[in-house]
Amino acid sequence: MSYSNQVKQASALILINFKAFPKRIISSFVTILSIACVSAVILSVLAMTEGMMKTLARTGLDNTVLVMRAGAVSELQSVMFPMEVNLLKNHQQVVRDQNDKSIFSAEMFVNAEYKTTQVNGAEESQSLALRGISDNTFRFRPNFHMISGNKFKTGLRELIIGQAIARRMPELTVGSLLTLGGTQWKIAGVFSDNNSVFESELWADIGVVQSDYQRGTTVQSVRLAVKNNTDLATLNQQWQADPRLNVRIIEEKQFFAEQGKSLTRLIRWVGFPVAIVMAFGAIIAALNTMYAAIAARSKEIATQKAMGFSPMAISSAIISEALLLAIAGAVLGILPLYLLFDGWTAATQNANSLSQMMFNFEMTAKIIGQTLLFSIVIGLLGGMLPAIKAMRLSVTLALRDS
């Protein structure tokens, strides 16, 4: 038989299977549901990692370096003194404004214990990132924008909160009070910053934060705007050789990119093994479904062979049915998740800062396509062995057993 005839036969049988598929949905429901669960887990893991990476990728500026204490992997672990800040900001490679003042920002970063009272009267606490800033900080936040309220006033226990926190904790509104540790703060406003990681932070006057957390005049980090031709490796060597300094420098973008890798690695280590185990279960469910279909339709398959349909055409019809089950399961898993959770704000514990980081689920066309492809592979694996069995089915035995 020519190849073109085999293709025509396969197309005809596939069309017949597609038309009869609605009648077999109930008997195939376990397989569809299994694949839907796998698709939902895969899409959730991919959407979480995509959301985190995009949040962190939006954070940081070009030609901006972050300076911390040598050996510190996060701002929380760092401490710097005023003398060091003065030496850093006056370096010749630091950009100066029209008033010949260095463009820099010295900032505090602490974990603030946020306490709430539950309905039953019990207290619940969680860790939020509190950043002490000055007006200089806003020079490094070109996407900063006040959504509601106003900026905090210098010297007062007022703060502004990122919109990611506002979405995640709707009880935190402009004008309300929140307790951080044992101190009450007033929320002066809500800000946005292009969905960056800074939207997961509380910002307040650095002097008040230093006083409340008994840090004296120390800071956690310094941001510096450096000239375009700056060789960071050389600059780092110069500062390491200076006995008055004990610091490390890193590009701000690189710093947040490295944090993103550690966070997403943990999610993948937990999520993907679960998805793989579930995928094996879905493949077994698909195998059972397709073997049952062959057993129930053995007379039909034998008749098709007797009529002259080739084994290739019959096996193609079996595999196409398995793929159809996989696609139906994928749609059942992907569509509700996309409609309910695309853009949804979630929170995770940042292992470096030990505070919560908010991010949005990002269900892009790329990761939806990857999830669909994974489901199709499950269907293909689940249909191959039954297809081989159908090809080898004896016409005589099938007709006699029926």
C-alpha cells in the first residue's frame, strides 16, 4: 500500500475517533483529570518562577552599584559607618549633579515584625521589609510613583507601602496604623515602582528607622551612580586595598538577579519532582484508558483490518485519541488557573532578607505553550504501547472472542 493511501486511511480513522470522542469522555475522565492536575502543577511552578524573575528583573538600574560590607550576601547582613559612606560617595568615578554633589543613597534595611490580632484574639506576626531612606533614594527610582496618599514626613513615624503589599494585605490603607515590633506607624501613602521588588517593602525616614531599631548612624547599604566608563573590577580592587574600607561592590541589577536564581531554584526543586511523579500517574491512567478502549473495540479494530485498513492507520487513530485526551486534560488544567490566578499577587519568604517578597503570577503564552507540550508528551507516551497492541491484534482471535 502506498504512503498516500495510508495517510488517507489514518485521516479517516482519526476523523471517526474525533466525532465519537464526546461519547467516550466519561469513560476517559480519570485520564483527563490526571493530566489536568499535572498541567496545573507545571503551570503553577512556571508562573511562579516567571513572576519572581520578572519582578527581580525590573529591579535595579544600569550604571548603579550597590556597596555592602565585605562578606555580606544581602543588605540585612551588612553594616556600614558614616566615614565609609563619605569615602565612597566622594570617589572620582561617582557621578555628580549640576550642583557638584555626589549622586548616592545610604539606606537602612531591617526586618520589621508586623503584628495583627486575629478574630479569636490571638496575635499573628510576620516579617516585612522596612527600608529607611532619604530624598536621595528617589533619584535611583525613576519609576517611583505615588498611587494614593503622600510621601512620609521627615522625623515622623510615617511610612509608605508598596502596592504589592497593599494588594496582599488590604487592611493596610492610607491613614491606618500598623504595629511594627512594639511601635505604631502611620501609613502615609501607597507607591508603585514598575512591579519591582521594592513594591514588597515599607519605606520610612532613615533617621527614624535608625532610632527605633537602635542602629545609631550606621546604614546597611550605599547605592552609587557611577560613570559609564567605570571598570567595576578595578574599582573593587581599589576599595579592597584601602585599609579604611571593608566593602564589596556589585551591580544593582546583578545583585537582584542572583537573589532571583536562589528563590526560583528552590521552587523548581520542590515543584518539578511533584509534577514528574504526577506525570507518571497520568501516563499510567492514559495507558489503562487506551488499553480498555482497545479491549472494548477489538471487534471494531479487527473489522477495520479485514476491510483493508493498514496497521499504521489504526495505530495513528489510537495515538490521536490519546493526544486528544491529553489536550482536553491540559485545557481543563490551564484554563481555570489562567482565569483565576493570572496576575494574582503571592508572597514568599526571601531566604536572603528573611522577609516577605510579593510577586505576581505571570502566565505568558510561552509557559502555557510549554505546559501544553508537556501534556501532549504524556498523551503520546500513554498511547504508544496501546497503539502497538492494536497493530498486532489478530483479526481471527478478535472476531472469535467477540
